Amino acid sequence: EISLTPQMIERFSKRFGGAIAALHSALSEGEKYDEWRRIYKGEAKIVIGARSAIFAPLQNLGMIIIDEEHSDSYKQEDPSPRYSAIDIAIKRGKVNKCPVIMGSATPSLEAFARSKKNIYTLLEMPERINGKNLPKVEIVDMNEEIKKQYSYFSTQLLTKIKEKLEKGEQVILLLNRRGYSSFVTCKNCGYTIKCPNCDITLTYHKTGRMLRCHYCGYANNLPSSCPECKEAALSTLGVGTEKIEEELVKIFPTANVLRMDVDTTSRKGMHQKMIQAFQKQEYNILLGTQIVAKGLDFENVTLVGVINADTALNIPDFRSSETTFSLLSQVAGRSGRSNKEGEVIIQTFNPNHYAISYVAKHDYLGFFKEEMNIRKTLKYPPYYYLVYIKLSGKDYSVIEKEAQKIKKSLEKYLQNTIILGPSPAFLYKINNIYRYGIILKYKKEENLYQALTKMVEHYKMQKDIRVEIDFNPIRF
């Protein structure tokens, strides 16, 4: 989201002049203060920013626009207070009596379902602004490709990249996994190197030969031999953007490859520099994580390639199909945005999955209907509301015991609620803190707030356990 801000500000400045302020976490405290004062004094008429910009002190608010409404980044997950910028926007819209416009090529199921019930007003744009056709999407079955040759790139994708480079056109490649490889394992004994704080596999970054934890920040040098059996048999498995960049340079030595992920954009201002460099066609190929999937507008990009469409599908989350459909649809939309025809190649090991096949047809309504049927059967949003109760602490047995107590207590109070768990969280240990969770599903539950308030009050003063409540959680 922050990476898109410079491009958005430039576009708005050309149209509306200098009365624009930006608010996001990449600004220094002094820069935030200066922008805040300009807004408060009325010197800035338009505020552009990430979710925190919803609190901008505009004195005479006339309109709120939530771009890419489907994005889960509008939810503040941690630290507290947890809030949804979309909920805040709707509340501010009511207080200020101004319209709230939510835009998306792939609306969240909750938002689109509300438009179907006339809670929201639906405004449809069935065609692109310039009237051009949507890009042609080709699905490549990587199960078949691997039988022919072991490579991260299919024959189709390599052929198309070569063709576009020869024409002087640009390519965007998506792989939603950073680093050189996903994990390091021993071919001799099968030992996999994990983070000592999180019990999660460490990602290998070839730059600096470092193993890093993407959750707590732990880092260590790659050992020369296996810590378990002491044999020099360590092997890197899985693939990240760093590895793909290395492969691209070997295959297309004359091409200039730009890698855009958290590792390459951590320095201040790097987002903007990279976007401007690619805009000026200093690079032929832009490779990145989901940063490259949203909002970017490059006239000369005629091919988008997705290296592995299955990364989000494999996450144990009821929204995984929706996340995959949105991400692939969004990145596909980066191709052919001007006068040149666009093409998209999606590599997958699940070519018949409905989330991927509907992307190929640019069929949001088809996906919406199929996914809604699944949500209804399994009693998930938008048919049911969710609450996630997270327990965390340093002693696993204490957390587990208290979670069982909470469940029994809630069963007495909540008559119209489905209670799932308790069970370990998907990432059950982060930075030496264990995490347990209970999921509540309900349509209408009069005792809910009273029961949860009592629970929070009971655990407020306890030092060895922390209890947190998340309404409408994004992930568990």
C-alpha cells in the first residue's frame, strides 16, 4: 500500500495541484506531524494514505474513497486497538453525512453480498476505462511441465518472456514468497532448520548467506554442516524471489531484472525509486511479491507471469480461495493497460481449482456464486459473524488449561453460538510465546458482549496469560 502512494500522489497532484497530504507509517514522526498540521489547518484538501489515514483531521469531510476494498490490510491486527479502516470510514461517513465509495475489481464477498441486499449501492464498471479488452489468460499445468523438465519456468512462460523482450516490451512476474529458498533441510537425516523462538522453518537468503525468521526477525549464518547429524548434506528447498531473480539473469543475460519485495524496499524511498525506474523502462522485467500485484500502472507491460499460483491456496484459512482469486485477478490486470494487447500466464499445480479457472475467464460473478455456496454450507462470513479469542503466554500447559476453562464458561452463556476449539493457532509459537485460540460463529447472540467482557475482566490482571478478542478476524 505504501509502495503505491507515490504513484497515486503524483497522479492527483497533476490534477489538483499541491493541496495533497500523505499519511502512512513510512513517514518519520516529524513528517507525520507536518502533514497532520497541514490537514488540520485546511491547507490540504485531499489526504492519501494507508489505513491510518482514515483518522486524518479534515474539518469539512466531503467524501471517503476506499481503494482496493477487498485488501486485508485495512484491518489493524496487531498491536491493539484492532480496528477496520472500512468500519471507521462508514462511521465517519454517517457522522459527516458524506458518501463512502469502495472500489475494487474483486470486491470482498461481504461487501458484494451487502450490495446484493441493497445495504450498499452497487455501481458497476463492466469495461476498462480505455475500452480495451482484458488480457488473455493462459493456465499452465506445472505437473505436466515438471515431467518434461525440472524448472521454475514453463516452456510457455519462457517463450513469451523472450518474445516480449525482443519487442522492447516489459514483463511483470509474481511470486508471493521472498528469500532464496523456503527452507533448509538435511539430505542425510531429514533435519530441517527452524527458528529457536518460533518453531517455524527459517528462510534462506543468499545475500549474506543468512537464515532468517520472517516472524520474529531471528537471523543466523547458514551452517556448513547439519546441526543434527554433522554431515555436510544441507540442501535448500522451495523457491523465493531471490532465487527466481538469479535464474532469470542466467536465462536472459541481456535483460535488466528489478526485484521488488520487503528485502529490497526496506530503505526509505526505495518503493518510489523502483517504480520510477521501471516506468522509465530502465528495467525489462519487474519481479516481486504481492507488492507488484496492486494498483501499478505501466503502459509498456504486455505480459504478466505468475510463477506459482498455489502459495495462498495452501494456507489453512477459509478465505484462501478468495485471497487467491483476488491476487491473481489483480496482478493479471497489470497487463495490457494501454494500446498494446496484454497476456497473462499462470503456472499452477491445481489447474482445475475453481479460484484459478474463474480468473482465466475474468468471471468474478461465477467465483462469487460458487464461493458463497461453500461459505453457506460451512457457516462462515458473510452468513455468520466470527470472533477469535486468542490466548498467549510462555507456558504452553497453562495456556491449554485456561483455554479449556474459557470454552466451558462460554458454553453456559452463549446459547446461539457455535464454539470451535480450543486449538493451537496456525503459528502456535512466535518469539517464545505460545498461542491458543477459540473461534465463535454466530448470527445473533444477545449475551455475547456481556460474556466476553466478563472474560476480559477476569484475565486483565493475570501476568502469565494474555487474552485478546478479535471481531471479524482476518486470520487465526
